[in-house]
Amino acid sequence: MAIGAKDKIDVLLVKKYQGLKVDNPVIQTSMVDPSKMLDAMNDFAMVQMNTLNLQKQLKSTCIKAIALNIQYRKSRNVAAK
């Protein structure tokens, strides 16, 4: 891939804008304190982890409760031909 103007319009645009300087503003202060942001992210992660652990425990408890109440019945065996 070649870099540069390929047609007449591109050449004219390059000539027009080659001498212009771009004003890149520098943000002096952050809008959000980094330590507060990290604390919030940590809190969110802890809530998610606790939710997953609670879900696992609830699933395990439900499986145990269902397993204790299972009643097996003998079914009639169909005689082989």
C-alpha cells in the first residue's frame, strides 16, 4: 500500500492542509479520581463474585433438597419378544 495522495483532489487537500497546525488540547486534571474509579470497579467485581457464589450455593442446595425427596418406583418391564 502506498501512502500519499492518489488523485487530483487528494493532492489539493494535502497542499491546503500541510501547513496547518492542529491544536491538541491537554487535559490537566482528570474528571474522575483514579483511586475512586478503581474502588468502584473493585466493588462491582466483588458484587459479581458474591452473586456467582450465591448462585452456586443455591443451586447446590436445591439439588440436595430435590435428591432427598426423590421417590423411585419400580416400572413394569416389557417382556422381550
